[in-house]
Amino acid sequence: MDTTMSTTKLNFESEQISYDVNVKRENEETSNDRSYETDDPLLLTQNLDPLALITPDKRRSRKDSGRKCESPDERASRLAKMSAYAAQRLANETPDQRASRLRRMSEYAAKRLSMETSEQRAKRLSRMSAYAAKRLANESPEQRQARLARMSAYAARRQAMMKVAKTSSSDDCHSENSNYNNIQTMPNQK
């Protein structure tokens, strides 16, 4: 009636397991076939000092995220779809979402620029200058006229804003002075 089985009453004769496995010992010589060493670079690095492997000679390049057998036309259509999706997402964002996105971008740019060295800054500025020179050299006369018109409109808006800011601050200053003069000219009450 005892349905549970005791481990001491197991029948070892029913299943015979062979433990005759050829295990290499550390002192034994390995086989003369050394082709496995050239196939797997990981085996080569296991025998070296780990501190010597800080900068490996060969780095694996990351596979691009696109499809492997993608034709130039397929790639162009995929990028066009991605661009249209991004443009639609930006067009549909609320002012709060836009403000938070611009704030995040600004914080990221400020953080990255604050951490750059003088050499990195010089490289970045030289790349920007070369890009601007290339773009200006390749622009058509119509594009140049449009760019100059945009720049002059921007300068006119800036000057108008500065003029408004100066007049409002001088008006505030004059009104404060006129109030001060009115207070001093009032007869004293006794």
C-alpha cells in the first residue's frame, strides 16, 4: 500500500550508465590538429593577459540596421517612409511636446558640448566650416538670393525687437521718473 518509493530501494541494474568518457588531463599533450586555433579568435585571447586586451586589434564592425539584400531603390523608399513618418509626428505634436523635445535636445547638446575637449571642439568647428563652405560653393544664384533675403529679414526682425525693447525700457524709466517728480512736488500734508 505504500505508494511512495524509497531512494534506497532503487534498482540500479535496470539502467546501466557508462562513465567511460575520455577526458583530457591538463598535463596531456593536445592533438596535432591545430586548425581550431585559427578558426576561433576567442581561444587565442583566452591564453593572453586580460589587461593586454584593452584595445583589441580587430574590432567587429556593427552590421547596419537595414536589410541585408536591400537594393538602392528599396533603401531610398524605406528612408523616404521614415522621413515622412518623422515629419508627420513632428507636425502633430502639441506645443508642450515640442517644448519638452526642444528642451531635451538643448540639454543633451549643452551636456555634450561641455564635455568636449579643445581638440574635439576644433575638429567640430572645422567640420562645420568645411560643410558651410561646400554648401555655399554649390548653391545656385536663386538659392543665394533666397538665403540673403532670409538673413536680412531675420536681421530686420532682430533690430525691430531690440528697438521695441529699448523704447519699453526707456518708457518705464521715464514713467518712474515722472512719478518720482510728482511725488516730490506734492504739498506736504500736516
